[in-house]
Amino acid sequence: MSQTDPFSFADLSPDLLLDALDSVGIRAESGLLALNSYENRVYQFMAEDGARYVTKFYRPQRWSDAQIAEEHQFTLELAEQEVPVAAPIMLGGETLHHYQGYRFALFPSLGGRQFEVDNLDQLEGVGRFLGRVHRAGQKQVFTARPTIGVEEYLHQPRKLLENADFIPDHLKTAFFADLDTLIREIEGHWHTQWQPIRLHGDCHPGNILWRDGPLFVDLDDARNGPAIQDLWMLLSGERHEQIVQLDTLLEAYSEFADFDQQQLKLIEPLRGLRMVHYMAWLAKRWDDPAFPQAFPWFADAKYWEGQVLAFKEQLAALNEPPLQLMPQW
């Protein structure tokens, strides 16, 4: 496989991790338990004072210091407004710290149960707090972080996939023909007549814990975009089930923020953007040893055969009528 990202976390040894924490006055009493994260390296531990922490070591070459600072500022702003979110801890007047070429932050260790996406009571609670997240997000936009769009999510991934050698030769013609058709179709459905706001950006069920209410974690993908970006990944099941879920979300959401119903037309385009971007993300990170171990199927021809079929299914979804709210809306 061709190398697409020369960076490796190989130098991030246990000793370096402990020394980095010590540099900001935090001494780990327990071992460092690696948590489920691939883009960054995230560890849970107990400090000498008995407090439990999570530390995140950011992948170099991805975000700039200014972009990470915007993520932290937004998260702290949400916490100040009593939105349940895992916010970085301020140490020495800073939330972002540097040690031997790595950047890291500390967070309180906050446990919780898995969010039940099919539980309408929990979904209502998530909708209510997402309304509060977006009310804060509307006050200004990120200036360093990007805005969701077709260049980052379609054209750049398409170029990366073309220049890599993951796709089997016998599938390349069909794969790129169908991918190009999908890109054209998404562009035909994509519109930018929406007010960009600061978003969580990756608000899927795995980034929500439940502790007598929702707890939003991991704003690493925070960026500007349409409000629907933080809502559509919470919909699942058959169309009629998704309509009920959408109504539940938006009835609670509207207690704190207005929602433009025209954004419902962006659900399937956004799903297509995520599909293409995800393939390129895996390709770009493949030289990180954690990725072949976690996603072995990515190097299998069957995966790429399945993607050709997925393109066709997404093309069909794009040409179906968009989800609509129930009549009371």
C-alpha cells in the first residue's frame, strides 16, 4: 500500500506520556488505559490526588494550534452554559500543552452508559441539549476551523483514492465511474443557503454518553456547517421510524433554537459526503499501525466491491423525497 501520511505515533512511549503529564504538574498513580480512539491517542488514568483524568494526545499535522484552541474555547463556552460536555481542564492558564513535539490536553474522566438511539425519551433529551449547543454555536463562527463542503469531503478524498493503491485493479473502472456519478449527484443536491454555525461536527451515538441525561464528548471534528449535520446521524431504522425520531429531536430542539426545514434536503447529501470522506480517511491513516489492526477489511477486495454497491444505494437515496416533519410542524 502506498504511504499517504508519514506520521506515526511510534515515539509516543509510556515514559514520554508520563513525562508529558509531569510537565504540567500531573503525576499518574495508575497505569495509562488506552481508550478507543484512532485519530488521536487517548488514555485514562488516576492521579496521585485520587482524581481520574483522560488525556488526549493530538495527531500532529492535522489541526493547527489555533484550530485546537477554537475547539477548546467552544467546549468551555458550552460548559459555562451548563451544556453537559467533556471540557478540557485549564492548567497554568492553558488547555493545550506541548511536550517534545506532541500536543496534549487533559479532561475529567466522566463515565456514563451507552446512549440508546432507539429510546425516544433519551432522544428527546439529546435534542433539547443540541438546541442549546446550536444556540451557542450561532453566536459566531470558527475562523480557523473549516466549513463543511464538497471540496474537503468529496474532491480531495477522490483525488487521494485515485493516487493510492488500495482499490483492486479489476474494480477501478467501475469504482471511479460510480464514484464520479455519486459526486455529481451530491453536488446537484447540495446547497449552501444555510447559516453556518459552530457544530459538534461528529455527533453520532458513540459520541454521546448517558448520565441522567446526555453527555457530549469528543468535539475533535468541530467545524462550521448546517445544523442538520449534528442531527442526521442520530436517525436510524426504516423511513417511518426516522420520521418519528426526527420529530422527537426537533420538538425538543426547538425549545432553544430555530430549525430551518429546508436543511432536511441535506440529509442524504451529507450521508454521501461522510461515506466518501470516510474511505479517504482510512486510506490516509493506513500507515498508522492501529488502522490495519482495527480495520483489516479495508484491504480486502470484498470491501471495495461493497462500496460500489453502496454508491448505487446512495444514488437511489438521493433521488427519494427528503424526510418531512409530521403535520404539527
